[in-house]
Amino acid sequence: MNDTVSVTYNGWSNRETWLASLWLNNNQTSYLVLLEALERNESGFKKADWLKSQLEDLMNDLSLEASLWSDLLSTALARVNWLEVIENN
């Protein structure tokens, strides 16, 4: 029996990655950040790291105090497969 469970969401590695891509492609501010990441003259991994960093900075600008909501948001962002987002745009 295979103990490895492969869960996907709408063709993406998980729901968090699908949501990140959905919002990045459907919100003007986020889309501009995505375009900037895609235009960088770097490897996919570096583009993904740069995109993740930019979005984490935007999240930190929200000045969220330590709370259930900030912890949930941080956890969801940590589950996003940023390389998958880069490779599928």
C-alpha cells in the first residue's frame, strides 16, 4: 500500500497555490508584481523566491498583529508552490 497521498486542487499542487495564481492573475496590483517576477532575467527558482518575498513584504505592510488571522495567512502563504506559479504563467 502506498502511504504517499497526492492531493491536488484544480490541476495545481494544492488549494493555496491555485488561489495565489488566481489572485495574481485577476488583481491589477498583484498582476504587476507577477509580471515583474516573470520578466526577471533569472532562473525559475529565483523568480519564485523573489515573488514570494515581494508578497510577504506586502503582507507585512498590512501591519497585522499576532493573531489567529495572521498565523493562518502566514501558514497558507508558506504552502504556496511559488515555482509552480511562475512555471504556469
